Amino acid sequence: MTTELLTGALLADGTGTPLRPAEILIQDDRITAVEHPGTLPADTPRRDLTGLVLAPGFIDVHSHADNAPLLTTDDTTKILQGVTTEIVGNCGFSLAPRSTHNADTLATFLQRLFPPLDFTWTGFHDLFAATDAAGYVTNYCPLIGHGTLRIAALGMADTAPDDSALRTMRTALDEGMTAGAFGLSSGLIYPPAVFSTTRELTAVAEALGGTGLYVTHMRDEGDSLLESIDEALHIGATAGRTHLSHLKATKPDNWGKMRPALDKIDQARNAGHDVVQDVYPYTASSTMLTAVLPTRYLAGTAEQTLARLRSKTGRDDLAATIGERTAWDRILIATTASHRHEGRTIAELAAHHGTEPVDALIEILVDEQLRAAVINFSMHEDDLELAMTDPHTMIGSDGLPPGTGGKPHPRLTGTFPRVLGRYTRERGVLPLPEAIRRMTSLPARCFRIPDRGTIAPGHIADLVAFDADTVTDIGDYQDPMRPPAGIPWVCQAGRTVVENGEYTGPRTGIRLTPKT
């Protein structure tokens, strides 16, 4: 048996209670004692964490690192932040199921978000066997993407599912849940989910039997934010529980809507609805560049979308419908398939080439075969901080999948230290113990993650030690991949994986299954 005594740290146990001096005894992969200093045997091998805060390993509730296990290199973007567990499969994107007749459609679509994948699986059991064999840097908690279910049944068609297609989606959802998934996710601004109705989503969610979890990137986060919350709550009530992903109010005309949005969510909660939400600590979002396009451009194959963009009719239509009302100077190219254009706004690219922004948009999408991601500067700090103060708000990074290269949103590397540095130490939006609770015990409870989220005897020893005076994010929009500062030590299942701020490996994470 391997034994280690952690001494000298202030304990943030994940419950939100005040920090206190404590010693923690680890035996093999579990915490076996949490006591006042000097209580445990002095001759136990020890690690001195004097000057640091010791917390449970952070849980990233909104990750797109589904592909991380399949990479030949270790994805360290989260573990260096103190994240030891990630919820993947968000926004309706999961890597399974993959139906034979729509396999090419799925592969082409996923390339808009993920680096190229070597598909060796069809269903969730096959996928999880592949990721289990490859191993995990962080613990892996997968959701099932409604968008991927819909591609398996209908491809990218703008049509309502018939009974047969609904059965296909519900059967695959049931298979994924049986294989160990944590719930159903949707991304209702993305094809093919953008073509779905509330009725369809509710019919799919019924397969969760009223006890499952519905996690949603809502239909709209701007002009129709409040109506989108209503839709999410309706679908989530059928599933059982609702989680609203990256809650925000986008575009200046909608700044200030966070208060009525939170009030609406509170009303549902007071009426007995189990609903929570997450945010990331930035006022810029990130998504696929195709999200700028009107819905009618997105139906069918990628080639059909490209043909619409290449046509003069399509160009003129885009100029008329989005040309004047889009803030092109607020759309920054993050990553593209060729790695051209990265780090420049569409307005800058248009000015450089002497074209209209719509023409620059079309050129990028056509040249990159739709494989481009952007950063949108669209939110207000007041709304973000208000959402962050709500006691039901968790923290999620929503970073691009690892392996895409380019200049992804810095939330990929900086989300959790930014909450601890900017929003806790500097701006005082959250007290430190409460910030830790939002990253640990709250997500562990809401996602039913077993034996994690608090530092208590019997729990798995997933732990992070950080310097509360110096912890901060370092990466920015032009140089986003710099790791954070002030997080010298991370332990996973009793094994050190970050020492002196450097990842030591090996892959120590596992795929988790929800508590029943």
C-alpha cells in the first residue's frame, strides 16, 4: 500500500465551508483521513504543501475533448489547470453513433470541429472500448449528442423525423446510456439540430425515462434567450433534469437580459424543476464559422452548402441578410484547416484584400471547406459576473477540441485559474471556498460523478494544490496556448501527475460512469 500525508496546506474541501488547516492522508487511490494538523502519525511519508490551498480536482462541466484519448500526444490543457475530470459530448456533438449509411456525413461534419478522426467504431460500446484502450489524461464523462443521433437517422436533412427515425435515435440513446453515458446533449444552433423541433427533442428525451439529464446549448442566446430557456426547461422536464450550457446574453441589444434569464430559471427551480447552468469566465465566445450562416445554407451535404456560398445568388443573399447587421470586427478567426487567416478579424481580412466582409467570409469558408472556428466578442462583463454569482452556476471551459492547432480561445488553457485569479482574488465576484464548490462538489452532484468533488475519507484522491496569491491564466487571444501560473501540484487517484507546474504523466484518468 502506498501512503502519503499531505501537510501545510489550507484545505478547501469542496463544500464551500471556510478554508482551514488540515492534514490529508492518502492510501493508494483514496483519501483515508482528514484531520487537524499534528493528529496523524508523524512518521508517515509526507508532502509539504505549505503556502498552498488544497482542493478537490476541478471538474470541467463543458468540454469538447472527446477526441483527447485518441491523440498520440497527451492533452495537458486541462490537467495543468487542476482539472481532473471532464464532461465531454457537449453541444450535441458526440463521436458515436456512426451509422453505415451516414458515416461519411458524420465524418465530414465532425471535421468542422475536431481534427481528423480514424473511425474504428460504430456504436458507443465500440467507441468506449477504443478510448478505454488508449487511456485518459483526465477522467472522461461522456454525454450523447442529439446532433450525432440525428445524423445517424437522417443525415443533414432539413426534415422532421418519422417514427422510424425517432426509433433509431431513441435506440441509440438507450445504447449509449447502457454503455455508461451521463445524459443527452443538444446544440440547437448547429446543423442538423437546428432543423429539429421542440416536439422532436422531447420525443428523444422521453427515452431517458424522466430520470435522465438534458444538457443544452440553447436555440438562441441573444434576441430569443428567454424563449429558448422555456424550450430547454420543457425538454429537460421530460428528460428529468436540465443543464443550461454556457449561459450568456449575446449582442449589445441583449446586454442586461441576464437578470430576467436567471429569474426565469429560479422560477422553474422553485416550481420543482431540477435545473442548473454553467459559464466560462470570458466575454468572448467561440464556435464554428458556419454558425454565422442562415439556417437555410446548412441543410444537406457540405458540398451543397459550399455550392450555395459560391453562387452569386447566395453571395447577394448573404450580403442582404447578414452583411449590415454583423459586427465583423468582433469575429476573430481562431483556427482553420490550413491555418491561414488565424488571429485576424473578418473585418481586417476584408480591408486587407479590399473586399466586403461577406466576400471575406465566403472565401474563408470555401477555401477551408467549412473547417474554420472563430471567436466572437459579444458579451458584457456585468452579465457574466451576475451569472457567475448565482449559486447554481458551475464552470465549464468550452474550449476547442485538442489537436486543432491555430489560436483557439484561451479558455482552453485558462478557464479555471482565471476564475480563481481574476474573478475571485482580484474582482471578488466569488469567495474562494464558493469558487471551489462551483468547480467540484456542485458538478459532482449535478452530474452524479462518483466519489469525487469533495475531500473526504473514502473519496478518490483527485486533488489540486494552488497558490491563491498568484494563480492566474496566462494565455490570450493571440497566444492562447500558454499554461497557467500558480498551480504547482495535481494528484489523480493518489498519483502525482503535475509537479512544479509540469505534467509528468502517465495517463492516469479513467472513464467514469454515473452514480445510480
